[in-house]
Amino acid sequence: MASRSVAILALPGVQLLDVAGPLDVFAEANAQSGRDAYGLALIGTEPGPITTSSGRRLIADLVAPAAEPAGFDTLLVAGAPRIHEATIGADLRAWLAGAAARCRRYGSVCSGAFLLGQAGLLDGRRVTTHWAVAEMLAARYPRARVEADAICLFDGPLRTAAGVTAGLDLALALVEEDLGAEIARRVAAHLVMFFKRGGGQMQFSRRGVSAPTGRSALQEAQRWVAAHPAEDHGVARLAARTGMSPRHFARLFRAETGLTPAAYVETVRIEAVRRLLESDAVALKQVAGACGFRDADTLRRAFQRQVGTTPAEYRRRHARA
């Protein structure tokens, strides 16, 4: 079977693992399949070495937009720590759109999705990116359907991955798509990575809730909730602490924080749960009570909704040894 060409586009400041991770997966697929199933190329955007976010330099095989945007089976755009602030020129946008149109599939690793968005390649598609910038991507490209919890998403010719190490998951999924599950499993085993990662990326999010916001009375209520997650934080009790009526408090709280009081309280409690689960020192029933949940089942449902996995699985993966 003819070799499939995989090209990765990297801007200055690119995250090294966004490039090296997928390339190593494809190279290992060549080794495990016993043939050159993939031909690999790195594309820069200006002449000379590409300086990565870690200060290490990469040598590109081609430079866009001068390179002919044709001949790739797969084109991926790597992310960079501040790529969401970059605006690429019209010539590079046109090159990226043209190259994607000529590829069998195209996609991004981490925040590389922002460059696809600038080239008009996300419209009407399901897409994911790093959890920390998912809301920004959705706001900037409202015609895209951003799914913040996904590790990898396939939609038509578009393939996108969540943050950094998810680039390995994406490359492995592409290997499975091309060469079958057996080769992909052997690649995963050799690279000591999960064939299918459990849960979504929100289990890695440390976003939680922001610092207290709004007027001083509301900030005091937020600090009280954070300091005492196990207490009754119904609207009536929180309103009483601020000297407001429950109706006025609820309306004001949502207007100034962007969350209902109930949503805020649940988010604070889930963050408290995560800290206890990471310590691996408290039984799940005790965790529920210590963090204000009625029972373990109520905790499990709320945790699954916000974090995308179960408390038991989260503890297994994230507890300190």
C-alpha cells in the first residue's frame, strides 16, 4: 500500500509535544506494520528554524505559504501557548484552506484549532480543543460546535484533539482508522499509552470557579461557600447572609457572576471533592458528606456531569501515590 503523507504545520512558539507526539506515533506505526505506512513532514511558516515554546528549535521540511499546498493525505495544525492571540496573514489563511481542501483529512492538536477557524475550516463542524480555551474558541467561531470535554473528535474530514498529550490520542486514532485496531494497539503498547483513554478532558481541568466577583456582599457569600462546602447553601440562607431577599439575591448573583447560586455551589463542592479524591485518604461516602452532597449517588451524578468521569475512576487516575 502506498505511503500516506502526514504533514504538521507549526508556527513559531509551537508546543514541542504537539509536533513530536503525533510524529512519534506515526513513526511507531511504521515500525509495527513493518513498512513505510506514513511519510512525515514538518511545515513552517517562515524561513529558518522554528523556535518552540520550550526554546528548542525544529527544522521544517517545507515553508508555507510558499510551498505548494497539495499532495498531503493528512494535514494537522499544531498548537502553541498563545496561538489564540495570533492572527495569520491572508496568504497563509488561503494556503491552509487550499491545502485542507486537497487533503483526505485535516485537523488540529490543542489550540491549533484557532488557525483552522481563521481559515474557515470549522464552520458547521464538531470540534474540540484544550479545555482552557474552549469557551474562547466557541465565542470566536460560533458556527463551530465546540465540545470542551472531548479528547478527540472526528467530523467529516475534520479531526481535532484536546490539549497537548491528546495529540498522541488523535494520531493513534488515525492509525487505527488507517491500519486497523491491532496495529494501533501495538503502537499504544510500545509507547506505554492507553489505547482508549477513559473519560474526557474535563477531569484534567483546574478551572473550577474564578476568584469571588461582584459586589462585596456577593463576594462574601462566595467566600463562605468555598470555606464551608458541607453546609446548607440554599438561596434563602445565602440571601440572609447578605441581607437581601432570596429573589433579589438570586437575580443579582446570576447577573454579576454568570452562574446561578445552585450552579456556583455545586462547582465549589466538586472542586472540594476533587481535592479529597486526589488525597486518596477518605472513603467516597465520607467525601460526599464532607462536601455537602446528600449521598454518594448524588455526588456521583454531579461529578459525572461536571468532570466527565466517575469519582472512583478519577481517584484511580489522579490520587497521589
